[in-house]
Amino acid sequence: METTAKKQESQSSKKVDNSSLFLFWVTLLLAILVLGIYIGTLFFGANSLEVLLDLRKRETELLYKVERLRSDNAKLQKEYFELKGLEP
């Protein structure tokens, strides 16, 4: 009878080991899934790296446009004052 009790104990121990191993793998899979979603959101979401790079590019373009408009403005002001100086 002792051997039967030991076998039952061994089988229940294996079941516990298998269920804890299954729980470990499920937890690991969920953690990997959550991490993948997080990284995907970082690269492709509303506050992503892609958006940041696009905004930096747009900032550079706008700064260039501001400088060009300032230069045009200075030329036009000079022309305006020259024309105004010709009036009697």
C-alpha cells in the first residue's frame, strides 16, 4: 500500500509541476505580447518615433521658410523706403 500512496503522491506532484510550468509559459507569452504591443506603439503610435522625426523635419523646413521670408521682408522694406524717399 505504501507504494500505491507514493505513486499517487508522485503523480500529483507531476501534475502540480506541469500546471506550474504551463502557468509559467502562459505568463511569459503574455509578457512578450504586451512588450511587443508597447514597442509597436512606440514606433507607430500617435506619440511615436516616426511622428517625432516627421516633426523635426517640418521644424527644419519652417525655420528655413522663416529665414527666407525675413530676407524677402528686408528687401521689400528697403524698396519701400527708397520709393517713399523719391516722393516730394
